[in-house]
Amino acid sequence: MWEIPPSLSSREADLLVCEATNPSLGVGYELCYAEHRGIPCLVFYNRARCQLSAMIQGDPYFRIFPYEREEELFGTLAALLSGKEAP
């Protein structure tokens, strides 16, 4: 898997897509950085495996998409990226 330093990935991004099932300071940092720079954020998490962080869940800036199967995640993401509203 490729590791892209936040200084390169977030700074030049038009959109941040994250998977937040597992707690991670790195994901939180990226989300905060993206919000500060006005970069739209899509947050996915597996509702069967975790309860999403209150910090993420309580911030209206983030668009949050729970899923139970990976197929749902990829279907929602494909719809969003093609300009359609998520199912």
C-alpha cells in the first residue's frame, strides 16, 4: 500500500474520502486539515464494527456514510463521484 504524506495529499486535494471504522489520529488529522482548507470530506464507516467517533459524528461539515458490506461502500462512493446522490 502506498503511503502519501499529509503534506502532499491533503494540500492538493479536491476531495477527501476516508474510511473511519478503526480509530486513527491520522484520519482525524486529515479530516481537520481538510475542513480547515475547505476541502469536502466523505467519511465511510462500518456500522456493524464500530461506533463512529463523536468528534467526526458531531461535525456537520463531514458527509457521513455508514455501511455494512463493502459493496455498499463502493456503490455509494461510485454514485457520489459520478455526480449522483448517494442511495
